Amino acid sequence: MYTLSPDEKTALVMIYTHNSLLRGEAVVKESIRVSTWLRTDGAPEYIHLLKPQVLTIAANAVKTQTFNEMYFPTALAIAFHLVPPAHDPPDYDPTEANRVMQPVALMVGSFIFRGAVRISAKTDLGSSIATSRVAWMSIYDVSISSPVLPQMGVLQVPMVIVRPLHVSFALEENRPTN
């Protein structure tokens, strides 16, 4: 089993792909803010996971596998978050002027993420995602569910990062935001 170096820590994370969900302990540098780690220049090519559990969803069949250690290609991840109750402070200034929380539903593989995107008050969601050109985008106050895995229930997460080019966005005008 892997032994952490003095400048490393682990954080329990969930990683979503087009057809799977991974849950495991990501090995990161002690100074890393895990929630935004993949948005930084220090993001790895492979996410090092200890004790990962992998749910693969294909043709309405779900298969589970567990491993001792895994190196997962970061390029395959389309959503990423800390497993609650762990969380980092928000990655934005709530007093920043001219910003609003736009309620959205995202299709992330076999999962539905309902939350809010922080955008300029002077634009709409379509313009915002079309012009942002970011590899990862933050989604806040997220409820995660899956029509394929109803037994999963609903997972509440303060912040998730997603790859905007790999998810579909739907407006949810009537959903309250904080």
C-alpha cells in the first residue's frame, strides 16, 4: 500500500465520467485546495486514488469494482468534488457586484446535477458558457441524483467542478438559490 510523503495528504473525492463514478482517496500535496485542484496549473495528468470504488454504468447494468490503488486519467473526468461533509470555502467573493447565481440542471453522464452557476448579471447562461473558455467550471449548492441509480438517493454537495464542454446545461428558473 502507498505511503504518503510528509508533504502529502488524502481527500475523499468523487469523479464522474460519461459512464462511471469513482469514489476514493485522492493523493494531493498538503497545500492543495482539493475542490479547485483540477482547475490549477498543478493538476496532474493522472489522479492518484487509494481504495477507489468504481461504478460502471452500461446498458442499464451497474457493475462495481474496488481496487487498492489506481491512477485515473484526469482527461476522462467530467465532474469532480469532495465527498461531504468535507468541503472547502467558496471560491468566490459573495459581495462581488454584478454577479448572480443562475439555477441550472446539468446532465453529467448518468447523473443529474441541480445547482447554480455564478455568472455576470449583464449576460445570460448561454453567452456565459460560450465565451468563458474555461476547462473547469464551478457549480454551487448541488443536488446530485441518478435516474439509473434511484437507490443512490440525493447527494448534497456545496461545490462541484465540471467540464462545460462535456455536460449539458438546462435552465431551472424556479429553483431557489442562496
